[in-house]
Amino acid sequence: MMKKLWGDNYFDQAGKKWKVDEIADDGTTLRRCFVQFIMEPVIRLCRNIMDNNREAVWKMLNHLEIVLKNDEKELTGKALFKNVF
């Protein structure tokens, strides 16, 4: 998987296959694997924390198996951001 994340590698979810060109089988433009699997989820988590969208944050943290203590769960904004990362 590490080799697929770097460079010009793309994942076509509709076709469920790895590609080296950015055009999917259906003609849409694909995102690089690093952006799709690393950057976008990190950015989404950051935005949800800073926008105080707590339900989405807890869902993402549960999915990532990140456990916060009760007092840490009460944090908001930048303090929660620093604690999570």
C-alpha cells in the first residue's frame, strides 16, 4: 500500500482498481492516492474540529480508534485539535 500512496497512482473506486493515469474508466478525473486516502480525511477531521461538529469528530475518532479521556472530550476548538493530533 505504501508504494501506491506515493507518485502518480490513482484508485478508481467505481472500477475497484489501481491506475497510473488520472482518467477513470467512466471518464471522470481521479485524485492521487495520497490525497484521497491521507490528506482529505485529515483535512475533514481538522475542519470538523474547528467547526465544532462534534458528532462527526467522535465518529471519525471512533473509526480511527482514537480514545479520548472524559475531560479531553470536553475540549473544543484549538485545544481539542492539539489533543487529537
